[in-house]
Amino acid sequence: MNAIVTGATKGIGRALVLHLAANNYNVALCARNDSEIQVFLGELCEKYPKSSFYGLASDLERQNDVEAFASFALEKLETIDVLINNAGLFIPSNLMHEESNALERQMKVNVYAPHFLSMFLVQSMIKRKRGHIFNICSIASITPLVGSASYSISKAALLTLTKLLREEFLGSGIKVTAVLPGATLTDSWAGTTLPPERFVLADDVAKTVLNCLSMSAGANVDEIIIRPLKGEI
């Protein structure tokens, strides 16, 4: 089985790759930092020598990088069973005080990149009449966060993209799932004094995705909301 994961060296992306590898998936991944990719690939190859892992440094704000990674992943894996659009850009700000390019930058990473990757890589799935696309959205997709204005807009757009993909691929054998985590304990919360149990863990999100992948061919999980037990932070 072959999977693609974007934004894969930290947080939710890293947890996703580790769980996929533990379940015998070959994985093509990307992140911005090449040195982090190479270290992660070394860890994966050492721990899971029977599987194959490929990585490419990519800035998903750049369309050329998005296209290059799509071609790279397809060349290395040849067929795609799972695509997880996880990479995200978060620029916190109130709407009236954010930088003029904040919405554009976040739309490029959070919407344009998943849109292109889905359209490009789904061709491999269509030919075999099976595959699964996961878009890692956010609780902000359905509950706008005032202090994260353009981020909320971009994540709402990603949820709409996911719903459209789901409808367009009905009857094709291709599954599409939106995952909407609340506050998740990743590097974006570095330095917090809040205890881990106040958050969703990256591992929780990864386990949920793997559970979806274990379901029967006739079942599609359309949308998953994972929130901290005590509510949002």
C-alpha cells in the first residue's frame, strides 16, 4: 500500500507517517526543511526496512514546488492508495490587523495545494477504482476563530473542497474524508504551561485516520471532529 503525506516531519504529519509505516505502507512525504526530511527518512528506513520511504523538500506556497512534489511522489510510488493533505500555514491575527498577504499565503498552502494534489494524484486512484483522500481541516473550518481570521477562511474553504471531492467521486470507489481537529499539541503550542491532557494529541488524529483506512470498502467516513475533552483553548 502506498501513501502520500504533506507537512510530514512534525506534529500531526509525523504521527501520520509513523502510523502508516507501522501498518506496512510505503510513504512519499514532503516538508520545507530538507535536513529534517533526511533525518526522518533515516529513522523510518531503520525501523521499517521492509517498506520504502521517499521525501522531497517542498514549499507548498510555491506552485512549482507543489507540482514537483506531486510528480516526485507519483514517480516513486507509481500507484497511490492514500493521499493525506496535512500541510498547513497558520498566521494568527484579527481580520483588521493582519498583513495584506496573509489570506493569500494561507490559501496557497491550505487550499490551493490540496486542490492541485487531489486533482493530479486522483488519476491514479480512478484507474484502479479505489483510494482515499484525507484533508486535515480544523475546528476553525466550522467555528471561525476571531484571532485567526484568514486561517479560518482558508480552513472553511478546505472543508468545502473536501465535500465537493466527496460528491464528485461518489460511485468511483474513491473515499474522501475531512478531519477537523481542535487544539492539538504540536510545535505551535511550544512553551505552553497547559498540561497535555488539555489538548488533542497528534497521535489521536493519526489513529483516527488509520481507523478509517481499516473500514470496509463500502464505508466512507465523511467528516471527523476531534476536540479537547474540556473544550477549545
